[in-house]
Amino acid sequence: MTANYDAERKDGLLVSYKVAAGVVIYKGSMVGLDAAGYAVPAADVASMAFVGVAYDKCDNAGGGAGDVAVRVWKDGTFKFARASASQSDLGKTAFVVDDNTVALSSSHGVAAGTIVEVPSADAVRVLIRTAVK
């Protein structure tokens, strides 16, 4: 650079992503980017990039790719379903199963974050900061 530049800083805790065609993303669900770079409900699929947790519902069921955008939390801890959760899960990586479920392993290695609390036998609290793209 040879002159000052206003980089338009934002905090980055809430980021918007254009949503894929025909997709509904629900508030509180895990969100991923598909191979084309559009937001979709997170899932354990090849080329999925976990980007955070939906701040609010976004309905693009009748729209084309990119017609609407969803706001996504990039940091924080969130409670997700986990079958047979136990205290020994603490500190382990949680992997995406679907948009509201995590496990300790997965077929495609889509990490959701680090387990920081086990509030019940069927849920864990995940710190997403360690995994968001």
C-alpha cells in the first residue's frame, strides 16, 4: 500500500452467508457451506465447511441460490444433541452428524468444535470457535 485504506472493520461474531436454493435453515442449527459456497444445514458430507450456528431462521425454500442470506454466530458455546454423552467427552472434538447433532467421530470429519460441558446424557455444549471456517 502507498496510502491509508479504510478496511471497514467488523467484529465478525455474526457473519452473513448467501443461502443455497430450496433450503430452509432454522435458528440455532449448525450451518455449513456446500461445494458451491452457499449456506446449507450442516451435515456429515464431503466438502462441507462448518461456518457456525444460525442466528435466526432463513427460508429460501422457493428461492434461487443467493436470493437470501442467513446470519451465523462464529463464536460461543451451543448445546447440541449427542447420544450417550458422558463426562469423559469434555475436551474432545465434536463432529457434525446433522444440523443439531454431534458425535465423537464422523465419516467426513466435519468438526463442530470442542465439547466444554455435558449438561445431560443426551446433549453436550460445544465451543464452536475452535472449528468454524
